[in-house]
Amino acid sequence: MKLKWSETASRDLLSIRRYIAEDNPTAANNWIVRLRTRARNAVHAPLAGRKVPEFSRDDVREVIEGNYRIVYQVHNDHISVLTVFEAHRLIPVKNAI
């Protein structure tokens, strides 16, 4: 199974990196590595992530890394990371599936 990043998720990572880098560029890079690794690990057991409460769909799951939600959609041959955002927030409306 492969991992694909949506344009939205890629922009989310850039935004997270920029925000953290304002205070600590090294920490920003470390966070991006952590988020990418967590998403990559989801490929091995994609249904292990919990259903996204806002959607309650079997194919839309999420994993948590630190204070971030990594939301992805499970397909037959790959998972698509849809968005990455702070865990205390609900999924942004712009990312509605």
C-alpha cells in the first residue's frame, strides 16, 4: 500500500513548519519528520486509526501525533492524507469530504 499526500495536507505541513520555525527551526523540522513518519506508519494498518468523529465513515480515519490530527482516506491500494491540523480543533470545513 502506498501513501499519497493531498495538496491541502502538503500545505498544512508547510504552514506547521513555518509557524514552529518562527521560534525554533530545528524543532519545526523535527515535527515535520514526526508527522510524516506517523502518516507513513498508518500504511501498515490503515484501519487501526480511529474514524474521524466529524464524518463517521469507515474509509476516513485519523491518527494523532502530539498535538496534531492526521486525517486520511483509505483506498484499495493507497491511503491519502487529507489534512493535518491541531488536535483540539474540529476538521476545517474547507477540508470536508
